Amino acid sequence: MSAESFALDPRLAADTAPVGDLALCSVLLMDDARFPWLILVPRRAGASEITDLAPADSDALWSEVRLAAGVMRALAQPDKVNVAALGNVVAQLHVHVVGRFRSDPAWPGPVWGQGERRPYPPHARAQLVERAGQLFAAA
């Protein structure tokens, strides 16, 4: 699997805003103001499972997940950071890093299937993308 023919799944592209690229993953902000939510997408064409990655890429993915969890803690100061790779709707390998609060509308259950996505106002989304990008660059 290579990065050469990588293309972001259209559904991920439609529901997110790009934050930037790490060594392996593209970092996206989920456009849902109810939950602070980053998505890491390894730039490897055809990958749908973590086990599809070469061992070095798998190691890099977990390193970038740890980095994203740290950025999430700094960005939103959540009560808990959830990390998941489901792929039931979008088969392309992607890892969710979601900041959770005891007061959020889905607590303590999962964020998936809970109500309607509420996009950020454009200015708020731009500020979050900029701040997340700064935190990744500083890490």
C-alpha cells in the first residue's frame, strides 16, 4: 500500500475540515460542534484495517494517535479522550480521537448515532483548525 494513489474518502472530506499532515496521517477536524473531534487518516491507498498497515506504518500510526490525544487534551481539556477505528460506514482506515465531557449530549455512550451533526459556525471552525495546527506543530 502506498501513498501515491491515496485519496480521501468523499464522506470524510464532506464532514471534516483539514488541519494538516503528519508523517503518516492527514489530520481532520470533524465538523460537529457537539464534540471536539479529530480524525487521523493514514495516507495509504487501500487500507481499511490497522492490520493492513506495514509494521513501521502501524508504529507510526500509534505514535500519531498519542500525539493527537495530547493535542485534544490541550485543545479542549476534556474529561476523557476516546480513540476508535470503526470503519463501519467509511471503509477507509481512519482513527477517531474524540474529546468527551460528562456534560456532552451522548455521555456516557458513544458519539456515533447520537442526534444530528451540528456544523461549527465558519469562524469557530477556522479558529479550531488554526489552534489544532499550532498544537501539532508545537508538539
